[in-house]
Amino acid sequence: MCEGVPVNEDWEKRVDAAWASFDEYPEERAAEFRAVIDALVAELPDGSPLGAFERACAWDSTGHSDKAAPLYREALAGGLSGYKGRRAKIQLSSSLRNIGQAEEGVKLLTPELDGPSDELDDAVRATLALCLSSLGRDREGLSLVLGALAPHLPRYQRSMANYARALVDPEG
């Protein structure tokens, strides 16, 4: 099982191998890469949220946020959850920002700030910061980025975390 969708380990390995080969497809061969992903997705049951997610990722990674966004929505509406569901929310928010719908990206990602923590936390904050910046809310975005960066610094963690908070709440 992968995110509630039955797939076998061989399929997952082949998808991982396809993505590992992504850099071998220059821009002029983007359609070939998407065809590789489409062939793998064709092995899944019709309506698979995992298939919609993989196709969205392929469109997104080849510069087509406009085609990726509806597929991310389909994957999430179809029940994609867990780690890949969180990835879909991050990537959908980024795509929405790219197509001029940053406000929707903010609405989608803001609840993730209070969700269960995992290795995607910083990606949530970075993508949300970009969406906020696109809306002219740079101080909020910078606050998120500094807050995400602070724990990774060898020194000044407390200072940076405090500065991050002060950007959005000068009296707090």
C-alpha cells in the first residue's frame, strides 16, 4: 500500500528510477519524460489518486503549472494523504502561485503549519513564504523563512527565531 492506494514495490522502484533519470531529459525532451510517467500511471487502476499525483509532478517538473494544478487537486480529492498528500499540497500551492492564484496557495498551506511535523515542514514554510510574497505580504513570508532557517543555524537560533516573530508581531 502506498498512501492508501495498492501498488507493488516493483512499481514504486520503477517510478523512483524514472524520477532519478529526470535530469537526462532536457527541456526539448520533456514530453518523453511525461510519456514515461504516463506509462507507469497506466498500470494503476483508473481514478488512482497516486496516478494523478505522479502525472501532476511530471507536468509541474517540466514547466507546466497550469496543467499540474488540476491533477494535484484530483489527487487530493481522490484521497491522496500522508506524505505524498502533503507533497501534493506543497506542490499545488507552488503551481497556484505560478499561475497567479497565490491566495489559494496560502489557504491550502496555512493549515499545514499546525499539522503533524515531518521533513517537509521547511518546504511548507518556504512555499507559503513565496505565496505570501506574491501577495505583497513579504514580512510574513520572511518571518516564515527565518523561522524555518533558525533551527539549522550553528549559532543565533534564539535571536533569529525572535526576529522572525518580531516581523509579524513587533510587540510580542
